[in-house]
Amino acid sequence: KTVNVFTPNLFSAVNLNPVRAWNINPVTGTVLNGPAEVFTPLANTAALAKNRSTPTDPNGSLYYMENTNFSNSGNVNLFAANPDGTGNTLIATADINGSNTAGLGFVRLGFDPLGNGWIVAGDFTTLYLARFVGNGISLTTITTVGTIAISGSGSANEFQNGDLAISGVGAMYIVANITGGETFVYVMNSLDGPTYTLTRRWKLVQPGGDNFTVSVNGVAFTQSGSLHVSSFQGLYFIDQTTANSSAGTVECVSVFALEGLTDLASDQFPLQSALPVSLISFSGNLRNNITTLHWEAENEISFSHYEIERKSSSSDFISIGSRSALNSSGRINYNYTDNLGNSTDKVFFYRLKMIDLDGKFRYSNTIMIKKENNDLTGLNISPNPIMNQSDVTVRFYAAVAGKVMMKLTDMAGRTVWQQFNNVLQGNNSLSLNSSSILKPGMYMLHLIEEHNISSTKLLVTQ
């Protein structure tokens, strides 16, 4: 028997049939090797994802979710297996939509380049966003972080079929398909929150311009920035070079006929793609009563200008200024300052209205600026220094109850671990559950609540 050995860059699922590995040309989308069987899932597979190697998942495991076809009342099951198929096991269960008992007909899964898993689930009226840390085949916790808004045209009803993939700059791409109808590419520019908004950017067409109406079940990035999609008819390819900005379309072509594909996964996180994300980041800070807004954009094709809008407790969103676009295909940084010295309000919200040359527009995510002092004070780690495997307690004072992210970075600024915690008003004590994975050295511990950050150093010894 002849066995072909290759390094896969794409994985596919077919319900209770084996997960398969492929070797795909990232530029043309053609199949070079495969598919080769890897393992058989423990449940009907609605979503498949591949993690890259991270401190909590050094093997870069495969993850999948069960297809329950609206009978789940919002509950989902998450499974994981090693890349070679060993260790196949259930690692988490969660109620995605809380008190809402509606069944979820759209449940999709993907990883960001930091090793965080993201779940988008919907009941055709509401889209929910949840996250977890990829721990390989060890148990993990799924946390719902909010609902997803849709800017401009489009609705949650369009998310009947499809899948998600995340780029190297943390932008989420979702291909959404109406059964028997049109297919669109949506983009969420940032996963940082506290609000989450998808914007429709492209309609899929066949070569020649006719609508692409095949039901899409899976999406995965190539390292060059193009996308593969799957359906029950086989494997397709979205070639980024066919993106037509004026028409708002991009071509999708068949590259491999195979019945029954339900999802795709890859561990490729391209930094750039010709499927433009106009807004890469949007942030702000306050100093001496002056807010300074920063945003970075790329691929400003057929783009006109940005309008800066502000909202406070005493007013709705109003336009406070504008910036003309430089219409560059590369990355461009913009700044805008807003003097709040004459305002008695304490909390302000900012967003960008991004307006194309044809008058169409969409909004950025919304950021919040507070004039009050930091809500997190008295940050203390005990013990510090710590020995590897030690029990570590983090103590601090929170001015208000809420959700806090605890994050560890190395001295190069790279995130090595993070988790979310609910805190109460007053003094809080949290357990640092990462000491067993930390190598000896100096780290920074950051507590992040909205736009408030408190940081301190942590030394790990032998």
C-alpha cells in the first residue's frame, strides 16, 4: 500500500465521517494532496477550527462543535483532538444565549492568532459572540461576551449557513449564506469590544458575474490572504485578486468536487488580504481633559472620508469633526483631538462614520472615554516573586462591579495568557491560574476593565 505523506494546511469535516487533512495551493486554491483521514468526531460536526501552537495548546489542536439543528435551546458542546486525531474528547459545554431558550441554527467556530477560540451563534434573529482559551484536549470555559450588531445593510436572518475565519490583525471574516439565496462576506474589524459590529463588504459571484448561491458550510484562510469555502457539493476558492471594490463583489470558484463537506479549518492568520478591512484599529485616551483618538486603516478603495461622532450622557451621537481619506492601498494612521474641558459630563462614547465615494457608509466599533480616575487600584500579587507551580493570588480594589480581563505579557509585549473574571465592587482576590505554564523570567500582569488598565511586574523563578 502506498501512503502519501504531506504537511496539511487545511482540514475539513463531514459530520460523523472522519475529519480530513488537505494540502492546498494558497495562491490558486487548487488541491495538491489529500484528502487524508485524521479522526472520526464524537458528534455531528457543525463547526471545525484549528489552533496554532500556543503556551496553553502547544500541539495546535483541532476543535469542533456539535450540530443539533435548533434542538439545543442555546446549549453547545465543544470537543477537541490532537492534530493526529488522538485524545478526542468533550472539553466544554455552555449556554450561549442565557435566559433565551431559542434554538441556535447557526453555530460556527474559529481561532485568533493568540490562541483564543471564538464562537458565533445565531437563531436567525440575534447573533451571539462567545470566547474560550484553547487548552488543547484539556477542559476549558466558554464565556458569552455579547451580541453582535450588523451595520448598514444585512440582518441576522442572512446567517443561515456559513462560517468564520480570523486574520492576523484580529479581524473576523464571516461568510453568511441564505439557503438557496445570496452569499455575503461580513467583516468585524476588532474583537476587543466592548461592542461588536459586523459590516457587509462583499457579495460572492461566480466567474461571469452570476450570484453564488451554493450553501456555504465552512471558511478558512490561506497564508496569502485568500479564502477556501466548503459546501455539500465540494471545495471552493475565494480568490482575493478578483475583489471588485466598485461592484462590491468577489469571485468564488469550484476547485474540488466532494459530497458532504460541513466545515473547514486552517491555522493560517494572514496579516493582509485584498478583501479589505478599511479599519484595522480604533482607540483613544484622555489627558488634561483632551481626548486623542487614533485609528489605522488600509485599502481605502473608493473611499471618501471619516466623520468623528461623540455621545455623552446628555446627548445622542453628534458629528464633531471629519478627516479626509488619503485613499491609500497601504496602512494609514489618523489622529483627532477633542477638548472636553467645558463639558460637565463624565463618560463619553466615540465612533467613526466611514463614508464611501458613492455615499454609502458604515460605523466603526464604539469606544468609551471616562473623565473619572482609574476604577482599578491597589493591584498586588502574592507571593511575588513566585516559583513555577506556585499558588498565586491577585488582589485589587474595584470601584464598580463588572468584568475584568487579567492578562500576562512577556517583556517583549507578547500575550502569554489571559482570562476574564467577574468582580465585585470593593476589594477582590483572584487566583492566577497560569503559573504552571510560565517559564522563569519577568512578566507584566495587566488588569483591564473597559479602558482602565492597572499593571504590575511579576517575577517567576525556578
